[in-house]
Amino acid sequence: MRFIGWRFGSGASEVHRGVDPAGAPVEEYLDRLLLTLSGSPRQVRHTLAEVEAHLHDAVAEETAAGKSRPEAEAAAVARIGSVCDVTGRRSAFGRPMAALLRRTALAGSLIGGVGLVAVGVSGAIARALAAMRGGSFVTAPFPPGSYTRADCARWLAGNPAAHNCVTAMIADHLGDIALQSYAAGIVGLLALTAYWIMRRRWHDRGTLTALPVGSAEAAGGLLALLVAIGTLGTGINAELVQRGQGAGQQFSLALAAVAAAMFFAIRLYGAVRSRRVDPVPHVAS
Amino acid sequence: MKSEKLKGNLDMLLLAVLAAGPGHGYSIITRLRERSDGAFDLPEGTVYPALHRLEAAGLLDSSWEVVAGRKRRMYRLTAAGQESLAEEARQWRAFTGSIAMVLGG
């Protein structure tokens, strides 16, 4: 195939002056394609280079046929078809926002998964604190008058070892806390499993989407830190104002949140460090 | 020709074009258009998923070469690709022959 554009010289001279003959429509098309392509970074880079070369050839041919540059660019983009034609995918995820949606799903499942696992871990910590400092340290009893005899009967039936209504109430609350925490932990593990599967399937890295590397880890770490500070403050308040009653649950959440924040910090450090060692490859020209 | 009919046979057509010699995406689609006298006119980008699929299947090989001052990915037929093309061409001729008989041609 001879490149008619080079023979007639218009494209070649503009390239020689450093001006890109393809122009904005082609650049916009390549931008959309970059956000839509999936696969390994190398696969994306190679496909992008192929399509860029194709468009340049098409623009040169259209220009040689007498079209103005804007007309040639528009014709070249029309000839190559939609980005879905190049990617070969017809699903809803073929739109240019697909990469951002994928990254959002990955970030959500990572942050949500770690957060829910932390809640699960806090349930175990709360159990340990209840064993050390008594159940009322973890969960404060309801104020007298706010519950009925029927409530007492229900709590005592569920906790036969309890000697009185308040002890049975606290034991029942501790059981609820444990159940809810462990359920959250299981959901968190499922979310992390989904994250692992999606990440293997999509091969996306932060460099190929609108979000920079480590953005999910930074967001998750910040969120965990805020939760840790909030629950620690609430726990300290309970310790001072309520003589420690109910402080244990807050402290257990704070400890779990700190662990989650450290997890995200380590991942963020690893992500930033790997980006410094292996910078984003430039698209071949 | 309706693009739906063409897409179903695109792999075979690409193998046939590359049987005449290696080429990059733009040259392949251009040769396809020329050899069909303009009858095969798909969106040009559709060749890329087909080429990548054929390469993943081992029917094509590719390498990066500088052509006219620009790096291009050149595709060429492998031995397995030649065998596949021969078989598909045989099946196509048998199929079109049967159709022609039914149509009374």
C-alpha cells in the first residue's frame, strides 16, 4: 500500500514541521478509545498505536483526494467507525465512560469490602473487651422504664444464665452486635472476592482511567481515619460521661478502623512505589 | 453487501487477503476493498478485533515494523492460518455451490 499523502507531500511537510496532520477529531477519537479499551497496558498501548497509524493514513488519503484538513479528519474518523467497532464489544460497557465505571466499581468493592471486614473484626474485638471489662463496657443497658416485662422475659429466655433482666439485656445486645458484625464481615469478604475477580478480569490500572494510581487506597484510608477519629471520640465521651458504659463498642470500631487505615496506607505506598519504578509507557508514535 | 453477512465471513476474508502477503490494518482493509471492487465496505476499525482474535488463535503472527516513517503492526499468515483458510475456502465453495443448485443457477 502506497501512502498517497506522502507522495503529494502535504502530510509529510506538515509532519516535518512538527505539526500533527491528523488534528483534533482524531485526537478526540483516540482519547475516547483509550478510555474504552480494556486489557493489559501493553495490549491497550499497541491497539492505540495501530489505530493512530490507521487514522493518519486515512487522513493523508482523504487530504490527497482534495478534502480540507477538517473534512479529511472527519472522514477518517467516520471511516474507521465507532470505538465499539475497534474494541469489538457491543455491550453497554463499550461507551467511553466504561473505564471510569470499572474503576468506580473496583474502588467501591475494595473500600466497602475492607470497611465491612473491619466491622466484622470490631465484633471480635468487642467480644474480647466484654470478656475483660464486662458486657456493660461494650453496650450500655437501656434506661429503666424504656423496656417492658415482656422485653425482660424475652431477654431472659434467650440468656438463661443471666441472673437478672439487665444482665440478660446486655447479653442479648452483645449477641446482636456479634451477629451483625460477623454478617458485615462476611459481606465484606464477598465484596473483596468480587474485587479480586473484577481486577483479574479487567486488568485495569489507574494509569489507564480518569483516576490516578492509588486513588481508591487514598480514599479508603482517609475514610477509615475519619471513622477511627469519630468512634474514638465517641468512645472517650462515653468513658467520661457514661462512666464507660457503651464505650467498648466505639473503641472496638476505632481499633478496627485504624487497622483498615493502615491496610490502605500500605497499599497506597506499594501502588505509588510501583508507579515510580515502572512509569506509564508512552503510546508508540 | 449487507454488513451483517460480511461480518460472519470477515475472518476468512482477512486470511485470504494476508495469503497474498503481510500487511498492517489499514493496508489490509484497503486491499479487501480493492479486491472486492468496493463490495466489501465495513467500518475500517472492525478489522482490529478480528485481527487480534486471529492472532490469539494462532492463525496470524504480528510484528512491529517501521513503514513510511511510522511504526506499524504487520500481520502475516501462519501455517495454521493457511490450513484454516484452505479449509474455509473449501467449505465456502461447497456451500455456495449447493445454494446455486437450489436457486437453479
